[in-house]
Amino acid sequence: MKSRTLFFLLAGLFCGTSEADIKTASGAEPAASKTDFIRFVENDQGASLQTAIASYVSPTGVIVDLIGAVHIADKKYFDALNLRFKSYDAVLYELVGRPIEQRTEMKVADGNAKLQWLGQMQETMRKKLALESQLQCIDYKAPNFVHADMSTEGFLDTQKDKKENFLTLWMKAAIASSVTADPDKEEPSMVEFLAVLMREDNASELKLMVGREFDRVENLMAGIESGDGTVIIGERNRHALEVLKKQIDAGKKQLAVFYGAAHFPDMEQRLLKQGYKLQKTEWLTAWDLPNEE
């Protein structure tokens, strides 16, 4: 298994899907995203995984910030987000399942057995990478937080209607991988990844391996989302923007959408079609990987 298929799974754990700037397997050209929402930066000082905050304004003057996230990161990253969230009239948040106020504890997919493997994998990777969990660090009980995701039942029912499951997504990933593969770049294999994963004190090496894959995974995920899209990205984005419209209709003027960073190329296209204009982009560091002396 090539790493792009492997990291398709990892990308879902960290941030969802990403940028639409490739040709699909059928040769059709998806709409190109104008903005990058996640990047891995390497320089003489070290490396860092960064996510974007892209700000848009509507024809009526409403401000909407798309605040990207990775689901495990340094605590200071989540602290910075919590501080920023206080400035919005409403923060629309991503979390399949029931709203926070209806839960007794924070879990991925609200305890549904069919999706709990995601939470288990996130927790495994959190420990291996020596990072913190978004679910534990973000203040979801803040009064301006608004649930903007599908219920677990709605998510699973929509997947059933679209005949979408792990196998079909894996097959789309394999096809997209063959289209997007760069013959000039050597990609780590599943065996290499597992070898690093099993070693003790491997956080720095694993961060470097995973971080480098984020740039490559963007094109792969665009191929997966092409055509009639997926429930994981397209349908949940549609739902989120319906909630956004209701908040704007209720008089909110400055709003944030807090979703996995790779949801945003598709969401950006939806906003642009509604007349929104990109104003600026800022970057936050999700994790640092300084060079060892």
C-alpha cells in the first residue's frame, strides 16, 4: 500500500479532506480552490504544521472566518483558538453526533460503535505524537458555540443512501493515488510507517513523516471528493452552511466556522458562489518540530 492511501486514513483523523486542484480519474477538472488551508513548513530552524484562518465578507457585510483545525495538536494551538473564539457572535463547530449540551462526555461520533474506531485511532496517534486532543482542549461549552454538524444517525443514513462506506472510500483513494502520484518523490510505505510507529520515543520522527504527507494528501483527497462528493466532506459542509445561514438570518454579523482544515476548499467554493470575497489569510502553528542541536 502506498503512503497516499495510508495517509488518506490519517488525514481523516487529523483534518478531513483537502484542496481541489487536480484532475479526477475520469479526466474532469474540479473547481480549483483559491486558498491553501493547511501546510507543512520546513526551514533551518525546524518544521511546523500550520493551519489557516481565512476571512471572507459577504455582499451585505457579514464576516465569516473559516478557522481550520487539526484534531490533535500542541496545547498552545488550542489555547490560541479558545482566545480567538471569544471575539465572534457565533462559532459553528464540527462534531458528528449530538450537540455538546446533550452530552455527558466528549467522544468522537457520540459513542456510536460504527464510528468509535476513529476516536480510538485519534487517541493512539495523540499519544504517539505527544500532542493534545481538540475535544479535551477546546471550550465547546462557550455560550457562542453552535453545533453545525450532522447527527450520527443522519450521517450514517446519508452514507447508506450514497452507498458510501470504508471500502468505497478506500477504492476511491487508491484510484486518486494512481492519478496524483509524483514519480519524482519517494513515498514511505505502510511497512516504513508501521516501523516508526512501533518504536519508542518516536514522536519527532513520526511528526516529520506525517507532516510531510499533509501536502501530498491534499491532492489525493480532492480526487476522493470529486464527482458527486462524499458525506464525510460535501454533505457535512452543506449542512454547516445551512446552519450558518440561520445564524446570519438571526442577526449575527461576525461568525466563525471551526471545522477540520481540509473541509475548507469545498466550503470556500460554496461561499464564493454566494458572493463572498476572501479578505485575508492568517496562519497558526498546530505543532512545532525544532531542529535538534
